[in-house]
Amino acid sequence: MGDTTRPPDPGGLPVLGNVHEIASDALGFYEQRSAEHGGVVRYDVFGTESYLVTDPEAIGQILVEEHDRFVKGEMPRERLGGLLGDGLFLAEGEAWREQRTAIRSAFFRERVAAYGDAMVDRARETANSWEDGAVVDVHAASTEYAFAVLAESLLGSDIERERETVRAASAAITDRFDTRRLTSFLPEWLPTPANRRYRRRLDALRETIRGLVAERRAADPPADPGAADDLLGTLVAAAEMGALDDGELVDNAVTFLFAGHETSALGLTYALYCLADTPEFQARVHAEVAALGADPTPADLRECPALTAAVDEALRLYPPVHSFFREPTEPVSLGGYRVPADVVLTLSPWTVHRDGRWWDDPETYRPERWLRETDAGETVHGDDRPGPAVGERPEHAFFPFGGGPRHCIGMRFARQELRLAVATLLRRVRLEPVTTELSLQASVNTRPEGPVRVRALTRDEQLDPDDPSDTS
């Protein structure tokens, strides 16, 4: 260990540490600490030693170069274990590798592309449900949309009838982890009203999923996970061959239920909100997708650089996952500081994505920052994969899906879903802002505090005359 200096201690109160500051404004706390103290800075939560990491080089070290020296750790397990159990998100070591191997076939490129029809069909239905000039809460609409896509493509349409069970559980989870409440930092076993409601509704959700699993087993599912039609079939097949036990099967279904629709819904909400507020770029995306002549397919997305830029810029400005957590298994050197083992490391996309060292005008939605001109005069996106925008900046100045071996397994699914949904909607409607300022809360994810309203104006052009469902 060459570095002996401890990261700067930002102070705080006895016993509480910095909890009162985080509860007041968690996202603002991260931004302020990073601006004042640099890329690695200590903070404390009820005496738990924690480090905010916003140095992209250190983030790459943790997620990629030295990933085997870091684990998810005790804090995420204590806070999220009741929700996610022993599923892929919290599993470690060999258990994680076995689960990832068993599940990954559901997210191969060809399988994800096959989900494109469901993504487009559901977006078309959403647009056709909006009357000309209607004021729409795009967060509510995006949540309904993402849930419907998840049901059709990953968990099976039978989950549709349990929408209310899922909605109730989502509300209880948001409540339980709302950092504005000091009780959100307390253990799950304490019988607070929020904790009791959380446990009760999670129990109901798990019982629902166990019922769905029993139905799948009774229907003689394929023995090979790779031959299953959807993620739930993949999980059931993996359990039948011994790669997962029944508890891990249910834990993974819960994990993907929330990771698969909550974060996608938030990404779509922020993309639509930003485009409504940026009419010039919205028009550019519309022209690009209208030129396709029909609703987009996954293969069309490579020909839509402005669309891709619009989505990536929304993920930069409003990353649905505001924080990732790791713990070093041994003392490590990060950003020139010595960091001890077994402390909580908070990697903050929210803070890094809004850092003026890496982004010009960082708090402004500017999708054009992702585009460049080729020598032939063609406009292209900097990269078809999520990564740094065009320009000189560190790779992990943008990491909405994490990075390294434990990056989000559903990243390709989510990016395809967001782009297909935005394209399909903008072919049918023009969006105008109604909500002019977002108020956000840091719960498990970066959520709007209230409705996110836009006005949807039906476009005049006829779209798909051969499609009887397209009445716009």
C-alpha cells in the first residue's frame, strides 16, 4: 500500500453522522461533498464508515480492473436482503457466477431483439390511448408500459393479472427506502408502520410468484434454460437442472420484476420529459424515426443516432439508479487515498454524470453532445454501446448500468426498450411540457416526487395504413 492518507472526513453529528444531511437532500449531499472534497470522501451513517466515490478512474478500478477485490457487501444485503434475497443482484462468488450463467441466455442479443415486437406494440397502444391534446402523467404511463413489456417478454402474461399486487409492493418499497425519512436508515426488523407494510406486501408478492412458478412447472417447461421462451421459463428450467434452488428462483423473479420495470419506467419518464422540454431536438428525433417509414425494429436503431443520443442524455442527466454500492475485501488505494477493508463505498452516477470536469453545461439536457460528424458528413452516435459521449473524458464518467462483470445483465434489453418506446411514441405524438421542474426523491431509485405531466398532440400524418390498431 503506497498511500497512507485517509480521505477527508466531512464531519457530521455524534451518533447520526451525516444522516440528517442525507435525509434533507441525498443527491445534493453527494454533489456538495464531491465538489468540496474531491473524488473520494468519507461520510458516516449511524457510525457506519462510508466513502463516496466519484472519481471515474477509481470507479473503473472498483468495477473493472480490480473487481475481484470488492463485493456488494453487508450494507446492501442488510437493506435489500428482504426484497431481493439471494438473487443475482446480491449473490456473491460462485453462487453469483452460477446464477448469471443460468440466466444469461434470456438476455442474449437474439433473444432481446425478439422482444422488440412487444416493446413496439405496447408503445403503439400507449400512444393510441392518448387523446389529442391530453395532459398525460408520463411517469404513470411509462410504469404501465414497462410493466406490460416485462409481462409479455420476460415473466409471462400471467403476471398481468397481479398488477395490483405488484403496484402495492412498489409503493411499499418506495416508502421503505425514501431517504428523506430517517426511519429508512433503520433495520427492516424494527416494527415501524412502513416496515410492517413493506414486509406484508412483499410476502404477498412472493406468494404470487410462487404460484406462477407452480403453474409453469405444471405445464411441462423445457429442461434447457436456453430453450425457454422467456426469463421465467429460463429460471424454472435452471431450477429443474439444479443451477438454482426454489428460493433463488423466486428471489430472481422479484429482482427482475423490479429491476426490469421500475428502472426502465424511470428512464422512459425522464427521456419523454426532457424531449418535451427540448422541442428542437424532439423534432430532430421525430424526423429521424419518421424517415423509417414504419415503426422501428431493433435492427433500425443503428440508423437512429439522434434517438440514441436523446435516450443516453436522459440517462446521464437523470440516472434511474443514483448509487451503486461495494465493499473492499482488503485495504485498497483509491484516488490516492488509503481506504480500509469492509467499509461501504457509494459509487454515484448522479454525481459523476453532473460533474463539470467531465461534462460541459452538465445540468442541461443536450443530446447533441453524443453526436459527431464523420469525414463523409454523416451524423453518427459516438458509439452504439453506452459509454462516454464524444469527446475526451474518462470511460466511467457515464455508467448508468454499472460496469465490469457485474454490470446490469438487462442493459441491452433496457436500452432497446427505451429507444423503441420513444421512437414509436414520437411517430404518433408531439410532446409539450406541462411539468416545468422536476422534484426528485432518492429511494431505491431516482424517482419523481409527483406526476410528470406533458401534453400529447396527435401528429397529422398517417402512419401505418395497413395496421388496423393504428388509429392515430
